[in-house]
Amino acid sequence: MPIISADHATRIAEKLLQGAGAPENESKIVARHVISANLAGHDSHGIIQIPTYIERVLNGDIVPGAKWEIIQESPTTTVVDGHWGFGYVANERAMQLTIEKAQQQNVAATTVFRQGHIGRLATYPLMAAKEGMIARYKMIGQIILGVIISYVIIISQRMQKSICNSIVCVIIYVS
């Protein structure tokens, strides 16, 4: 089995995604996330996912370049429609916005719906940690419960037939 560097694997993933129709900026985000999963030892969410994503693009289940639309917003909450784009792209952007809101308000919640697979969950709390926040993700079903003093909740949902997965991220801003 050949051994290649993470940088080379990232470039391969980017080119494969671009070949399937992903814009360059989205292919870079997805490739960075999947290779980061490999480097963290979470190979099931690593580069092995690229053929599945390409198949989903070709089947129309993932829409490269999909609009990222804020459906509803307040100073502490956001509801985002990912329009079936890459989940990595939708969630990374949502997480950045939610972190900004939490920095301003000490609490923020974001729901992202209609998106593709979001990959390794630990990626998103790590974004918050880099900003001096504490984050917690939890996979749950269709009912969401949580009472925490200062938090960000990111709920990612992709319903296919009767399957519903929701992600909750709790972030506490440390000032």
C-alpha cells in the first residue's frame, strides 16, 4: 500500500470533488475535513468518504455550490437552510456565525437543515475551542432537550425516508 502525505491526500480529494462538480472553495473545505478525520484516527469519516460524496453529487443528493440561506435570525439564534449542499460547508459557515454571536451575546443557537453529511463531529467544537469557548456535541433523535447557562446549539438535520439525525453543539463563551 502506498503511503502519501496528508497534503497530497488533500489535493487528491480536492481534485476528485472538483471533477464531480464541486466549486474549488467547497472542495477545499470538504477535503480539509475528511483528511483531518484521517489524521485524528477517525478513518471512517476520512478520505474513504469521497467516493460516497461523489456518488451523492452525481445522484443529486448533494448539490455543489448550493445556496446557504438564513431563514430566521435573532441576535442569539439562526436557522439556516443548506439547500442540500455539502454539510461540511454549511456547518463550518454556521459554526463561524454562531461563534460570533456567542462572543457578542454569550449564548447562541443555530439550526442547519437540508444538508449533506457533516463528517467528524469533533471538528466543530474544536472551532469553538480555538476561540476560547467550550463546546459539546451530542447525536440525538428528533427531540432536542437542553438547559445550560451559556450555550450554542447547532442542530444539523438530514432526513431521508424515516431517518432523522440531529446534532447539538453546546458552546460556553469564556470571557
